[in-house]
Amino acid sequence: MKCVEAPSPNFNERQLPVTMIVLHYTGMPTAAEAIARLRDPSSEVSAHYVVDDDGTILRLVDDEKRAWHAGKSHWRDVEDVNSASIGIEIVNPGHDHGYRTFPEVQVDAVVRLVAHLKDRYEITRGNIVGHSDIAPQRKRDPGELFPWHRLARLRLALPRPTKNLMDPFWGEAAFCLALERFGYDVSDRMAAIMAFQRRFRPELIDGEIDAECRMILLALLLPKPQGDE
């Protein structure tokens, strides 16, 4: 991958092998501010890569090191997500500073980077996630405008299931148990449901468990979910 080197001092040693990719948005008014913060020792935050609006990819931390991007988080059986993941920050002002769609050239660069990392580390589609998936109580990024379907069509993320859907008629407790089995921290049920919707049903993020949410989640728990054609 062609990258611009912009080293950050904010890293330490991994304790786990790389098995995940976590996508973020920068959530700051400008790219320059975000990059400066990710390289500032006093901030104690970083990521491995930043993808700018124009598709430029900056490398801040070497893949082999543990960047500090995930914070308190959980996915499946992983509690130290920083140790197990590569963090990619995508320049976007985020919900607090004028959230907007992601330019095509930027998404193209994200796709290339994710494909490279997925192949290099043999990462499964189910472990390519958003910050809101691993920290639903705290985070909303990369958000409902991020085109996960673009990645799914290339088998770089799980699809939104659209075929052979069946309603299991789960109640809230059963739905949340299934959500936990899929990978989410459900200690805050509403936050977990909304994070799931933000990722797999982004047109309606209301925290309500309806038939569509139940059908999507059931399909995701079955082998080879199909969708996002």
C-alpha cells in the first residue's frame, strides 16, 4: 500500500495477534486537527491509518504495534481490542461537527486499505467492524452514512441480509442474547440495539426491536448470510 508516513508516538506492544479491523471517523472539524491530535503525545490516542477526504492514506503507527484507538471496548471474545486490531480513522467531522457523506475517492481508498489488511492478516468479514460496534455505549462512528454495502459486495464486511429472511419472533431478552452471541456488548441494551441498527439497518435507528431487526440478526447468525447485491 502507498502511504504517507506521519508517525505517532502513541503506541505500545501488542499482546494479541491481529484478528480485527476497526473503522472510525475522526469526528473533528478538520483533517489537520484530527491528525495533530492523533500524533500528540499528551492526547494518548492514535490509529494505525488515517484516510483523508482526497483518498490519501497516512500511516501513523506500524501494524505490528498496538495503537490506541478503541478505548474501552469489546467484540466477541476480545476485551483488549487495541491489541487485536488495526484502527483506521476516516476523515469526517462526525455527528458533532457536521456529519456528511463520505466522498467516493475516500471510500475507494478505504476499500483498498481494508482489502490489503484483510488479506495480509487473514481477517474474517465478521471481525471488520465499526467503532460503534465495539463500544456501543460511547460511540456512533463511522455512522449510518458509511457505505458498508460497498465493502460487503467485495466480501470485506458482512452484508445486510436480504434473502431467505425469517422472523424468529424473539422478545427483547432473546434478541439481546442473540446480539451478544453475534458479538455486541449488551450491558446497555438500548445502545447495543441502536449500534446494530446503525450498522445493518441505518435508515431507522430507533432502538426498537422490530421484525426486520430480528430477521436481519437471525440471518447474520446463520452460515453465509446473503445480501448487499
